[in-house]
Amino acid sequence: MKAGEIDLIVRRDGLVVFAEVKTRATDAFGDPASAVGYRKQARLHRLAAMWLDATNVHGVEIRFDVVSVLGVRVSVIEAAF
């Protein structure tokens, strides 16, 4: 069984950001960021822990962001969860 994937991992100094990217062409179904619910958040937490362990990265601050792409508009919600 595949564990899943993390869309974007960014590391700078003592911070590692795990970002989920959601894209929609229109807002007919609402803002793309609203699609990152509890289950997706829990999966990202689990995947981040696996990545940190696999890459032997310790002692860093971590943050979970959501990148929302709606048409051509891109917005980032820092520390979304």
C-alpha cells in the first residue's frame, strides 16, 4: 500500500515546511484550501514524520502550509494546521 505523497517540502535554516497544493479552475466548489480536511491533515502529519525519519532530519521547526491555486490566483496559508 502506498503511503501517499507530499506536494512540496521546503527547508531553510532550521525550518521545514510541508505544503499541500490544491488547484481548481473555478470557485464553483469553493476555495481549493477547503479541500484539506482532517483526514488529509492527519495523512500529511504521518507522511512528514516518515520523511523526517527517512532523511534523518531532527531538531528543526516544522510547519504545514496550504497552497491554494484558483485559476491564475495563488495564495499561501502559512501554518494552516
